[in-house]
Amino acid sequence: MESGLSGDALPQRDGAPVWSADGWNGTDNQTPADEEDGGEYDPESVVLTSIPLPVVERPVSESPRPSKKPKTAGGFIIENSSDEEDDASNPAPAYASNTLKPTPPETQAQARPYSHSPLQQTTTSQDITSHSPAQANTEPAPGATTATAPTASATRSRLPTDIVGILEDRIKEDPRGDIEAWLALIDEQKRRNNVEGARSVYERFLKVFPHAAEIWVAYLEMELSLDNTVEAESIFTRTLRAIPDVQLWTCYLNYIRRRNDLNDPTGRARQTVSQSYEFVLNNIGQDREAGSIWQDYIQFIKTGPGQIGGAGWQDQQKMDVLRKAYQRAISIPMANVNHLWKEYDQFEMGLNKMTGRKFLQERSPSYMTARSANTHLENITRGLKRTTLPRLPPAPGFDGDQEYLEQVRLWKSWISWEKDDPLVLQPDDQNTYRQRVLQVYKQALMALRFWPELWVEAAEWCFENNVTSEDGQDTGLQFLIDGLEANPESLLIALKHADRIESTQAAREDDVNKAALVQAIREPCDRVLETLYAMIKKLKDQENAAIAKIEEASLSSAAIGNADADEEDEGEIKERPSAESIKASKIKAIQDGFGIQIQMLSQHITYVWIALARIYRRLQGQGHGRSTPSVGLRGIFIEARQRGRLTSDIYVEVANMEWDIYQDGVGTKIYERGAKLFPEQEDYFVEYLRHLHSKRDFTNARVVFSQTVKRFKEKPELIPKLKPIYAYFHGYEARYGELAQVKELEKQMTELFPEESSLTHFAARFSTRRFNPITARVIISPARQMRPKAIMQSVEQPTFSARSSPRPVPQLERSPQLPVINSPKRPFESTDQEDFPPRKLPRGASPLKGAAGRRLDQQRRAQGQNTHSYVTAPAPLPADVNFFLSQLPPTETFRGHVFDPESIVRLVQKTPVPSFSEYRAQQEGGTQSTAKPSILASAEYQPYTQAKRDSPGPSGRPASPYGVNRGMAQGPSYRSSPLRPGSSGSYEPPPAVYAAPNTNQFNPLAQNLTPGNPSFAGWQGAYTLPSQYNTAAPQQQQYGGYYQ
């Protein structure tokens, strides 16, 4: 419980602070009084006296809890809550009916028993427990401080039909988090046709979420449905400049077109609409969702006076305006940029083909840049939720935290993409570049309004680029102001705002100007302090309300248990925990839960005061104690102590500044004061000892250490906290102390911490943060001590095949008894196995890759053979992928040209491959198909007309997928060909087109030459057929069908 003292009261004499002579080194005739206030300050005590609220005392029978007797069986209570399992021996207290008496805040009763965790208690401002339902909504008495500390009794007392009241209670409890309650309340007011109520809710909602474009649009549509043009125009004035939302600007255009009849003979209405379009496009036209607005604008121009293609001045003017609109639209990355380009192409080519080609050629680079940027932007923003209803970020580790962080990452990726200027706007159009970046920042902040880092990043970008608004104001500073309005508890935004003010406003030497600058800097920090103190007060009130509910539930359970005591069977012994123990455990759980939240807020408050202390010290120096307003370091420290809710960190910071900067002994006095206020914080005593050592006050350091250890040993639960204190003192004595003292400390550490070995303490003497010579082992034999571990291969760990293939398969082992198979380079058909037996042993992998490898795989599948020519263990990858990876040679063996992977993949995608049924139909047909050739990668070459053979020579051996003539061109012998496995050379693709003697273009992959082909005559004299090729009858064609 809180003490009744307010803050860290300072000793005073005649209204002035009194300091000891060795305290502040002041000049105001101080007297030693620091010890007198040793027990007066509690860092968690800021108590505002409040008038207790009257409660109606009533008998138990009038309690909201049902008084029906619980069911019993054999003397035991069944079908009852655990809260009612209290000792029945406690007598029920007697109440005088209809008597009013004040109840202390800590014992104010709640009508509903405790049923939720302390973090989920929802309370309302009606902190009164009344006898009659009519008094349920009575406001607290004037001056009561519990207006923001509601309880759950009013919420429970509302009837289920009181939907508006229930929603209002939810909104009051959580205005920024419960958006569903806001929207449900708006819908409820509309359902009741309560226009004024709906308008009031809209205004309240938009104060909390001023950039919620969706709600602004709904508010606007409601006003327009009532034909309230004055309110509609007021909404446009308040929102258009501040909210870059396409839907909102579209509503503005619709309103303008609704108010201006285009059939006006004077033409003023059309001119007004045209100006409105220009105004909208100048502000929101760069948005990637503004394509519909551009499309409407172009259609609006087309419907204007004049004829496209006419010779009059009005016709020419219309064409110029339309051309300008098209040219502006096609340079913006939008979803319909391709459609707009096609329309522009038709427009230009429909007027004049010669001039149209000129205009299209000039604007083609801008269009291509916008189209590629739009594609890239779609990839970046995939999964992005462009909403204007912000959500509070979930706490780390709770539901939705990763999804929220993913949205933050996507928005930052988009912002970074815009900053990189992919549209190349900075050199020529700096204003458009800034407009695009600012627009993305604003749209991101509409969705991430409660993410302070984004507000600060937007402000920093504006500061770096000197961005100002149209009226000359600093846009970055406005970001910080709006961000602090959205996140009044954000220390980051407040400190950034203060830093900006201190950096841009130079302080003069006179005290008046320094004080004015300090107050300007302090303003955003005061906003944060007020918010945090209010949050702590609200948590304390909720804690008191939850404890009061437990108290009331305990009394009700005791009354029920006492009434049933006579019904219990004689001789039965019931073992149930006492009511007091149950109540105490629940109260402790609530206090612990709220205590963690309050401690976290206290940390934030402390660091705000620390930041202010540093600012005051920089601008006003050390100061001289209490004053109004506060002056200097000491003045702000006194003010912080008066406000309370401080942790030990501020004592450490202020004391260090007093000693390190001014060499003032008051720093030690501050440490002594903090030791009384925080007697169980081990980190604070470590800093205290470090301070005494820095002063070379070794005697007092040992005294403080021994007293702290003795005090902590008195409480067994505090012994683990001695570890950092012993670790620091042991390290200091090990470096600068005597050996006997070091050994004594190690002995004590071994006794206090038996889980740690004595060797660990001994090693700590010689170790530093960077190196530990005891645990670091010396390598004596690298060959024996640094052998790599044999890690079992798995799917998660990449391994290597026999040919360094990237396939995750185990090491292959060849067997001398492997069966002989066909060569993977020149496979035989199954019908020719007896005439042409295979002559090669199987290899681990084939050097074929690319399209040739795919054709080989399809041929093997058509022949019913195994697609793998080597023995492998079962691989997790699909067979096709395994085969493709097996064709890839080791990377270190490649010495040829590097091809563009994207182009190769695109070629593979666009190359049609016939199915096996089509291939077999072509083979069985016996003649070349007369159907129209497909569009292939090599469609510009003449198709090969020979259907019965693959080789251009008399050889009966099937042709290599590389093309036989290419192999012949390397020399008269196959053994000297680079296609031969194991040869010194490696295959490199030839140029795409060969010019043969006395022939047209020749492509070995598109056609095979035979003596019957007219083109063969030019190649016959230049190449000699290898002697090892036999002259058997032509084989059935294998690859000819692919190139038709």
C-alpha cells in the first residue's frame, strides 16, 4: 500500500530548502538535514487525497449475487465456483439497511465478483455501488479522483438492451484500441436515425483517428445523403490537404461534378470541373491507385467541345490537352498504365502516323520506366494492407506481433524504394520526387499511426531534404507534432522533438533566453510525463477496484458458507483452504500483475527526467536547489523527486554528473540517499561501489560492500541478487587488492553459490570481457585437434555428389559389376540393341545441359528407359529436378561464356515441346508432317525436311543433340572432337548463324544436311565424314519432329 507522503519531501526552513554543508555545497546557510528525511520518500508514492464515495450498506440478501442455496451432496457443495469454497465458520457481517457511510478507496466494494485476470479488468466511471438500478449511472461526487478509475459494477449493471451505454463504456475504457466499439456505436446511432448522435460519435472518433479516410468518407456520405452541403464542404476543407487518399479525393470530384452541370451554356461549369481535376491530380495523381482518376479525366476531356482530328483551333486545343494528359499518365506507375499506353498509341496513330511515331518514340522510355516500376512495386507491396484504420502494435510475443512487424517491413520497403528514385525524378523534377516520398510516408502513417519510429523517420527525411509546406512551415517538425499527438506516451518522439528545438534555436548568454529555450524544449517531454503519470494512476485505481471485488466476493462466500454450516453432515472432515489464504493469494496475484505494468511505466518516467536533467545541465549548468521554474541540474532533480515514481537510475545519473563534471561531493550524498530508498536493488549498489572506487574511497567501499552483503543474507530470497555485487568486488580486488582478500571473497562466493565451481571463481581473477586465458585452449596439434566433424548428411544440409553436383545426395560408389548401358550422349533405340551394342560404361553425370539435356530426358522416357545413368540413393527432390542437376558440370570446370539465366528461362518457357503421343504419331506417319510449323526459338531458319534420319552423312548412328555437323566442323576425327567425353576441350556454343560456302543461313539445331538437301553441296567439300561412322541404312528420325 502507498504511504500518505507526497514525493521525496525536502527539509525546509521558513519555506526554503535546507542542505547539509557537505551536501549541495550551497551558500544558503544549510544545516545538516539529509538524515532527517531518510524515511520520508517513497519513489512510488504520489497520493492525491480524494473524497471517498458513499456506498449503500445493504444486507447480504440484497447483494447482486444470487442468494439461492448452493446444491449439496453428502455435505459437500457442488456446482459452485471456487470463490464460494470458503470456510463456513466465518460469521456473516451485519449491515444496517439504507445507511450511507464513506468507504476507503482501497475497500470500495464491487457488485460483481472477481472473475478475470488483473490485466483484463474493464471499469467505468460510475464507481458507486447502489441499492437500486436507477442509481447505477450516478456520477461520482465532486472532487472525487476516481472519475478515471472506474469499476466493473456499472458495466455489469447495464441492461443487455442498453447497447449504446455498453459501447460507450468500452470506448471510455480503451479509446485507441477498441475500434470495433467505435464502429458499432456509429452503426447503432445510424440504425436509430439519430443524426446528431452519429455526428457526435464521428467527431469524437476523428479526434482520436484524424487520418482515418474510410471514416471521413462515411461521414461525408452521411452529410451528403442529408443534403447538408455546408458540413460536406467543411469536411473537404479539413481533410483534403492532410489525407492523401484516393477514395476521399474521388468523393471530392464526385461532389464537384454533382454541383456543376456540364450542360451549362456559359462553359463555367466545365471550367470549374476541369480546374478541380487539375487540383486533384496535382495532389494525388502520383498515387499508384489513381489510375481511375486519370481515366475519368481523359474521358472528361474527350467529351469536351471540339473534335479529335479536326482542323479548328478548338479541335487543336482539345488534342493538345488530351495529348498532355496521356503523356502525364503514362509516366506514372499505376495498375492501368498499359491500358493508358494503348489508348495513347491509338490516339497518336489515329491522327497522323508520322508524327504519332515521333511522339510515341519520345514517350516510350517514360512508359517503359513506369511499367517496370509498377511491376517492381507490385512485388514489393504484395501482402501489404493499405488501411486507414490503425491498430495498436501487439506486445512482443503475443498474438499478431509478427504480422504487424511484417506490415511495418512492407511499408518501409516501399518507402525505401521511393527514396531510391527508380523513376529518375530527382535530376529534373525534384518537387515530384519529394511529393511521392511524402505521400508514401503519409499513407504508411495512416496504417501505422501508433508506430513512433515511422514518425521519426519521416521527420528525419524532411530535415535532411529541407522539406517545407506551402506556407513555409517545417514539414518534419509537423510530423513530430502530429506523431506526439497520436502517441502521447512515446519517449522517442518527444526526445526527437526536443532535440530538434535545441539544435535549431541557439541559446543566448542571458538567463532569460536560456529559460525560455529550456521551457520550449521541455514542452514535448511534459506531455509524455503527464500521460505516463495518468496511466499509472489509472492502473492503481484498477488495482484497487480489483482488490475491492475480491474483498466483496470473500464476504459473500463467507455468508453463504455460514448459512450452509448447519446442513453439513456430522463427522465429516473437510479439508479446504482458509478464506483468508485464498483471498491473500488472489490479492497478491493482482498486485504483482499491476506492479509489473507500473514498474515499466516508472522506468519510462525516470528516463524522461534523466533526459531533462541532461538538457538542463547543458543549458543552465549545475543550478542552486529549488526554484520556480526549475533551474539547472539540481532544480530539475528536486522537481523529479517531488513528482515521484522514480527508479534508482536517475539517482545514479545525477550523482555521476555531480561528481564527473563538477567534482562535487554531493554525488556521494545522492548515492547514500538512493541506498536508503532502494535497499534491495543489486545493480544500484554495484554503481555505488564503482563510484566510491572512482573517488579512491576504498574504506567506505568495503564498508558499503560488507553492509550490503549482511543485509541481503538476512533474507534468503535476496541471496541470488548478491552475484553481481560479488562479481564486481571480486574483479576489482583481483586487479588491485591483496591475495588474501581475493581468496576470502572466493571462499564466500563458493559458500553462497554452491552451483558454481571454485575453479570458475579462480578463473575470474584473470579473465576480461574480451578474453579468458583459463578457458581458451591452446592448439598444439592442428591435424589432431582440428579435424572436421563427420556430420551425417541430411536434407537440411547441402552435400555434393561425385561430380560436385548441387544435388543433395550421398557420395556415389561405383561397382565393377554395373551393367553396361547406352551412352548418354548418343543413345541407341531399343530396336537396335542387338545390331549396335553399347560401347560405354555408365558415368556419374552427363555433360549435357540446357535444352539438349531436356530432349535427352524426354527421349529416354519415350523409350521406357531409366532417366538416371547412375546409381543414387533416394533423393527428396523430384526426378526431373534431379536429372537436370545431374547434367550440370562442376562450376570450376566452366571456362566458356556466361549466359543470361533470365533469357534462358524465358527461352525454355516459350519453346513448345510436343507430347509423346504427338511424337509417336509423327514417327508412325512415316513422312514429314505438312502441318504449319510451330513458332520456335529457331523459327527464322528453314526446317529440316528429312524425316527418316538424324545424321547428314551415310552413318546409321543417331545424331547428337548438339548437331552432327558441328562436331564435324572441328576436324575429320571424332576422337579430336570436343564433344568426346574426357577430351581436353569443352563444348562452347557457336554463333547463332553460320554462313556456309555458297549456301544460305545454316543452323545445325534447326536442320540436318544430307546429300539430298540443296544446302549440302556447299558443305560437302569443306568437311569429311569420319571413317568410324558406318554407312548402314538410315535410322528412324529422333529429333526431326522438334524442329518442324
